[in-house]
Amino acid sequence: MAGDLPTREGKTMTKQPGDPNAAEPDQPVVVDSTETTAGEAPSAPVIASATDDGQATERVEAAVDDPADGTEESGPSTGPVLAPAAAVIALLSLGWLAAMLWSTREAIHSAEAGVTVISLSAFALPGVISAALVAGAAVALTGGNLLARRYGDGITLRFVGAIGAGMLVGLLAAVAINLTYADNATTNVIAGTTAAAAIIGGAVAGARSAPVVGAISASALGALIFVVAFSRVRDPLFNLFGAGDTQESLVNAAKWVSRTESLLAGVVAGLLAFAYLSWSKRRTIRQDPAATLPRWPGYLLAGAGPGLFLLLAEVIIRVGGRSLLDLASALSEADSVAQTMLGSSRVDNGIWVLFVGALVSLIAFGRTLGSNEAEDEPADDAVAVGTTR
């Protein structure tokens, strides 16, 4: 019948003048079509409208899932996760490398030519290699951030760029050594080994997880600075640990001082790694909530990273600086024993920093998980109470 409109019950509603239930012209009447038979999917809402000539027309509107804020919902972000403050870490690392090269040069130039120069060069080589390893990684990490912003997070491009950045740092360090150090047999060994360490550090920074590499670089730099600062309190600790006039008491005191230094350096490394990753996590969430964040293996690796760097530096020293170590050991029997003890002490120090740093970082990460669960418990309890009412 013309002028009749369908209702929900399937009946018709006739437009009669004066009828209070009559639909006004051009006023849409929503027909609920969500009631479906078994096995049928709910259809979109149908809106019936009456035209001026009394004919009812239907209009189907598609359901659109709009976010609560009225903006279009976007898919998960595919942008690269960058390491924050990479440029600052790179500048600090380069400054630390320059300080190590300068102190080594001053020690060598202040000594008399001959056996003293060789001994001091062998003694200073580990500090220079560790600083070059961290500087190469930090500079390569900064270059990786720049490449990721411009070309995306391609692993091949990132690795090639990291190698190039490490080679640049190694080349500059080698040129600085050859231009400022005395021209002797040890200079080329120090320059070549330093360049190799910077290149290897750059290769390490080519890993895909930039925040973890940034945490390793920052915590390793902090551990190296702590070790140098700790040297100021070694003499009081020797007396504290019972160093006396006998050789045995001196050896035992030196062992305990070395263990204390390694333990504290591991704690510093673990706390710095955790703090950096936590800061990076909060910063990434603010910028891109859909980004992939490091989980507990990332915290474990970041805490162990400084110890791994120290052990890697020891491998570079024993391979690239073998000729210098052999020269220092051949000077005398006492020098041979000293080089052997120093090498063993460096390995022990790296192992202690590795395990203590990893443990401290993992424990700190675990405590944050516990606090988050405790914060979630009141909300869960409120939901449970609301459902029982």
C-alpha cells in the first residue's frame, strides 16, 4: 500500500492525518535488521525513509569501525626503533679514546728509551683497545640511526654502514698514533691493533636491535670509566685486605682488590644497561606505541655486553698485539710473570663483569615486572567485584 512503512514486527504503519504514531515525511525510520536466523551473519542496518510521494525507500549504510577519538585507525608502525642519545655516547666514547691515547703517549714519552717503553706500551695497550672497541661501536650506532631514519631498517645497509663507521674511527686513531707517538717498533703494533678493535666494534653495532647495542656501549663506557676511577682507592683497599711485608700477603690482597673491582664494575654495568633500556622503552612507547620493545633476553645481553667487550678486547690484544706482549715478556723473568698475571687478571675481570652485569640487569628487569603485576591487581579485583554484583 502506498504510504505504508514497514515496522520491526513486520506490520505496516499507514500515514493517516492526525495519527500521533504516523511518521512525518522525510523522517527516516530505522529498521533493525540485526535479528538474523541461525547460521546467517548480521547484516548492516537498513534505514527506511519516506519520500514526498508517500513511497518508502530503503538505504543501507555500511558499518564503519571508527576509533573513539574520531580519527582513522592506522595499522602497526613499521618504523625502525632507534637507539636514543647515540650521538652523545659516540662523543663521550671518542673523548675517552682520545684520553687513553694521550695518556699512553705521555707515559711512553716520559720513559727512557728501550725496555721501559716496551713495558709501558704493553701495560697501556688493554686500555686503548677497550676504548677503541667501544668508540667504534658507538660511532657505528650513530651512523646506523642516521641510515635508518633515511632508508629504513635494512639489516644489510645497517651492517655495511656500521663497518664503514668503524673503519673511519680506526683510521683516524691509527693516523693519530703514527703522527704523535715515537717512531719505534711498538707504535705500529698499537696503531694496527687499535684500528682492528674499532672495526670490530663497528661490526658489533651492526646488529638489528639498536637499543640493546646502545645499552651495551653506554654501560661498557661507564664500566671503563669506573675502573680508572677505582684506581684511586686501590692503595687503601690493599691495606684493608691485609697487605703486609710478605709476598703471599701482597698477592692475596691484590687478588681481593681485583675481585672487588670486577664485582663493582659488573654492578655498574648492569645498572647502566637496565637504566638505558628502560629509558629507551619509555621514549619509544611515547613516539610509537606499536614498536617492538626488547624483552628479558635483551636486558640479559645488555648487562653482559660490557663483560663480552672486555673478553673480546683480550682476544684482540692476544692476536693483534702478540708481538708487543712477547717483547715485554722477553725482557726478564719478572716481566714474563707480570704479563702472565695481568693477562689472567684481565680474563677474570671480563668474566666477573659479564656474569655480574647480566645478573644485575636481569634482576632489575624482573623487579619492574613484579611492580607492574602489583599495579594491575587492584584493577583485576575491581572487575571481579563488578561482575559479581
